[in-house]
Amino acid sequence: MTAPVFSPASGAPLAGREVVIVGGGSGIGLEVARRAVAGGARVTLGGRGADRLAAAAESLGERARWHVVDTTDQESLAAFFAGVDRVDHLFTPAASYRVGPMRELSDSDAESPFVSKFWGQYHTVKHAAAKLTPDASVVLMAGAASVRPPAAAPAYVACNAAIEGLGRGLAVELAPVRVNVVSPGTVDGNLWAGRPDRVREESFAQYGRDALLGRVGTEAEIADAVLFLFTSTFTTGSTLYPDGGYALR
Ligand SMILES: NC(=O)c1ccc[n+]([C@@H]2O[C@H](COP(=O)([O-])OP(=O)(O)OC[C@H]3O[C@@H](n4cnc5c(N)ncnc54)[C@H](OP(=O)(O)O)[C@@H]3O)[C@@H](O)[C@H]2O)c1
């Protein structure tokens, strides 16, 4: 698939930049990788599954490489970033977790969004920090459930809100490195393809009723928002909501 070349009028060009996408072997991360490569960047993909990463990198061509990493394991993160010379742009969509009501989930399932999505991204940025160039940017992954819970999933809602706060906190600590957060609504893509048909169809239909634009998003639309945050040279500490107006209704 050919991705459009992102060429902002005033932002920083991507040509020659080193882009690291932890969670880049599929979904939104892989869409971001396609755009970055099309814009002339070199891309390093991280994730747990070697086969998935190898296939993704092959589809991207010679400016892509990959290493296995598990963001819940700090030794793994240290080894991953030891193999990276510099980081101009970092995107961290890697996460796997359980979502559900407080009264139904086990404690370990309830804690899984924080373990994987919050602390996974926190530790990823921590291990990347020494490799970030002065004009680097970081984009964290949250989710619009932070501001409008779609169902009973309080720990997941709180986790996404915490990631938005983490982005603001890291923007202060890491300046002049820019740190921003993308907080998408529901996306028709790899993550939802792995869920049961009935759950997916009902959730997408409900989202269509709830969002101003009447539909779920695409991975490409979220990737465009991430590329904007990579290249928007006066934007830091912000959260962008590509959610079709879900949070407003
Ligand atoms: N899709 C949506 O509707 C939506 C909406 C809002 C927010 N989000 C957020 O977007 C992120 C998922 O992105 P996606 O939708 O593009 O789904 P995805 O295709 O499942 O992407 C997640 C990637 O992260 C990797 N990963 C998972 N756990 C990991 C870990 N511990 N260490 C390293 N890599 C890990 C996975 O590969 P391996 O399994 O091989 O490691 C996979 O390639 C999540 O944070 C999710 O909350 C998604």
C-alpha cells in the first residue's frame, strides 16, 4: 500500500529523520511507519512478535528495520534502545490489556491497562530519553475514553486520562524535546479485527450513533494526526482527539 507523503507547510520535514515506533508491527503504528518512510525517514519498529515485525518491515522496504521488545520488561527496553543510535521521533502505541467493569474484572486484569499502556509508555520514554535529539518529538498513545467513557471500564478510562497527564508532565521535563498525546476514538483496524464479530459490530454501531461524524475512524486517519504531532514544531504538551466528535455528544 502506498502512503501519502506528509509535507507540512511550516513543520519539520521527515526526510533523513530516525523514527522509532514501539508497537509498530501492526495497526496505527504500522500506518505511521508507512507515512514516515514515504516522507523519507528511516524507521525502527518494536514489538513482541518477531514474525509480525519482520513482515511489517519487509512491506516498508529498505529504510525499515525491527527489533523485538516488550514494554513491560525494562531489560528488554534497555536492550532495544541500546541498538538505536538516535531518536528524532518516537511513537508508542504498544499495549495489551483487559477492559471491563470494576465489579467483574480480577485485580490483575483491572491493573493491566496501567501496567501495559501507562507504565509501558513511561518506561519506553525513560529508556529512549538518552537517545532523543534536541529537536525530537514524542507522541504517546491514549484514547478518547479518557474524556467520555463508552462503557463500564473505570481503570481503562483512568489510564487514558493518566497518559494525557503524563504527556503534559514529560513535555515539561524533556523540553525542548516536544511531547504530545494522540487520543483516538474507536478505529476500524487491526485491534478491533481481533475481537468477536458481535462485540465489534455492536460497538461500531453505537459509536456511529455517538460520534458527530456518524462513524468509527480509520488507522490512516489516526496516523495522519500522529504525523501532524511529529512535525508541528510549536506544539508540545497537547492532546489531539481524532475521534469524529465522539467526546462532544
Ligand atoms: N484501535 C482503536 O480503536 C483504538 C482507539 C483508541 C486507542 N487505541 C490505542 O491504540 C493502541 C493499539 O494500537 P492499534 O489499535 O494499532 O492496535 P494493534 O494493531 O494491536 O497495535 C498494538 C501493537 O503493539 C504491540 N504490543 C502489544 N503489547 C506490547 C508490549 N507489551 N510490548 C511491545 N509491543 C507490544 C503489538 O504487537 P505484539 O503483540 O507482537 O507485541 C501490536 O503490534 C492501544 O494503546 C489502544 O489503547 C486504539
